[in-house]
Amino acid sequence: MKYIFLFLAIVAEVIATSAMKASNQFTLLLPSLLTVAGYGVSFYLLSFALKSIPVGIAYATWSGVGIVLVSAIGVILYKQRLDGPAVAGIALIIAGVLIMNLFSKTSAH
């Protein structure tokens, strides 16, 4: 259940961050409300994940996976381009999250 909460927290954060871009600096009501609600839901769900996942692992996973997904949304929805160093950095983030979750004794397996 702990990883379901973490997964849903990540999804809510990605939706909120994407809506923030669409809010046009909080000048559009619906995306602005979605941003605030998405972050609220994300932090609420993250708090449940933190009951059984160490804070460093949970936060690294939450932020790392969020970065990767928001970057992908930026490419798909907003036609943003990633150069080689950005792709390499994203690959390192993915590798870091995988290493922490698969091999760290700190992780809450």
C-alpha cells in the first residue's frame, strides 16, 4: 500500500506541475485551481507513504520520478526540446532512483 500512496502522490504532483505551466502564471482559473489542489493531494498522499518508507527514499523517488515525468510532458505537450546533457541528467536520475530502491538497505522493501 505504501508504494501505491507514493505512486499516486507522484501522479498528483506531475498533474499539478503541468497545470502550473498551463496556468499562465496563475492568470487562468482552472489550471491554477488544479495546481493548488494537485499539490495538496500530492503532499497528503506522500504523508501516508512516509509512515513506512524512509523520508530520504520516498522524497528522492517522489522528486526523481516527478522530474522524469514532467520532462516527458514538457516534450510531448509543450514541444520543449531536451539536449544531450538534459537527457543524460534524466538518465542519471532514473539510475539513482532505481539504485536506491532496488539495492539500498535503507529502502523499505
